[in-house]
Amino acid sequence: MRVGAARAVAVDWVRQRMRVDPSVRGAVFSGSTLGMPEDAELPASSDVDVVLVRDSPATKLGKLTHRGVLLDVGAVTWDELGGPEDVLGSWVFAPMFRTDGVIADPSGRLAVLSERVAAVFADPVWVRRRCAGVRRRVEVGLRVPDAEAPPAEQVLAWVFPASLVAVWPAVAGLVDPTVRRRYVRAAEVLERFGFAGRYPELLATLDSGGVGAGRVREHLAGLAVVFDEVAGLPREGFAFGADLGAAGRPVVFDGAAELVAAGRHREAMFWVLVTYARCHAVLASVAPRRERALRPAFAAMLADLGVASAADRRRRADALLAALPGWQAVVDAVAARAVAG
């Protein structure tokens, strides 16, 4: 299916949703489809990200299928979104408004945001502010570990802030960051701006030097076992619960297979690790005996990545924190070149 057709399906879903849910005040596109041409082919492993704007907080709907298109539906409140300057300074929200990504806007408030953000998105002041926000999230996430959390949640608390170092150059380069393919996007940006030589160092912060393609396939097979078990369990209360059902399966497995086939097996391990940890977080809560039975395969993957223990993850986090000044220099240079055109 073409991107334009898939986005039209998303618009139809939003309109239907707004008719039955008056708490939805507007909606915008987000994610990877924002930068894709209308006539481009939407990969089978990709979804169309939609963010609903509400007056008050609501649970993320997550992944669902509408007329054959996989949607990933999130939510944000007006207070969380803020005004134009808040959005311009946010590496999460600003990309949604740099182009015409507004789906529904009865009040006209989203149009105001879009007009302002699009006009000065590349202004150095806002680029620096967004980059500073990424670094701040890395530092806060890696410096405050929760030693009391279950092991799978500790892994998630490490990998997400650590992986934002891959998002950082993209934000500096005025390139919309993605979630699952963030390391691939980082490689592209670093090469484009003359820093390809730094990418191996960045990728090693994830896997400590590499896991072979064959081993990645083995971990994918192990993940399939636990994923399919979790898909049949109640997942209410987990923000990512909808991602672990049948609708989310192609994103994980087809997406990883595509990366492995393209020689990006090391990059594929990011979302394999995230999904594995999420599955074990669910199991630890609702089926602890099965979690213990399935834990050896998860532990083997962590060992391959060099983060099997809390001490391993602490060492990796500390090394990354120590390397941030060097990455700041790279990010500053990327931003300067991107802004200069």
C-alpha cells in the first residue's frame, strides 16, 4: 500500500473516533511516515503513527488495524503539548508540526502550532534547545537506576535512555527521529554530515562490539516463543501492552528480518531487546512461573549484549555518561552544518 493511501485510512479512523469520543479534540501524524512521499510504498513492517490530542490524560491505544492498515495510536493533552515555544523546544513534538501533519483540528489550535513551528523549525536557538532536551533525558535516565524494579524493567530503564544517543544526531541534523530504527537513522545522519567514523562507537554502546547475524536470528526465534505466549495473556495496565499482540507482531519480526537481510543485524537487536524485556515485564506480573521458565533465553541475549547484570548495565551507563561531552561536540557540528544548509 502507498503511504498516501495508508494515511487516508488513518484519517478515516480518526474521524470515526472523534464521532464517538468527544474527548478527542484533534489529531496529528507522527513517526516515520511524516517524511515519506505520498506515492512511496509503506513497508509491511511499518505502522502509521497517530497522536490524539485530548483535554485530559488517557491510556494509549497502541497498535490496532483499520481497513488493513496498522495504526499506532498515542495520546497527548493540550497541557502536555503546550504553546508554540514549548513545541519548538521539544524533540518529541516539534517534528509532528514541521510539515502539514495535522489530521483534525476543530479548534484551529493545531494549525497555529504548525504554522509557527514550520516557520522557525531550523532556527539554531530551537535546534540547540531540542538537542539539550535529548541530552538531559539521557543523563536523567542513566543516572537514576531503580534497583528495586524487576529485572526486565531495569533493562528497559537502561536501554531507552542509552539509545537516545542515537537519536541525538538526528535531532541535530533536522532529521525526524524514529523509534525502532533509531540506530539506522543515526548511521545515515552521521555519514551525511561527515562523522561516519563515529558510528561504530555509537553502535557499540548498544551491543558492546557485535552479535552475529546467526545469533540474532536465534534470539528472534526465542523472542517468538515468549511473544506468542504474552499475546494470549491480559496486558491491561501496560502502556506498551497493545504492541505485544497480533497487530504488533509484523513490526517486531518482519521489521527485524528486514534489518538482518540488509546487513543491519546489530541495529535490529535494539527492538529485539526492547520487545523481549517488555514481554518479560508482562510475564513477571501476570505469569511469574512462566517468566522464570522462559528467563534463560532472555538472559542469554543479555549476556550476548554484555548487559547480563545490573553491574554490567551500570558500567555501560557510566561509560556512556563519560562519553557525552565527546558526543556533544559531534552533535554541535552536525547542527551547525544542518542549519547552514
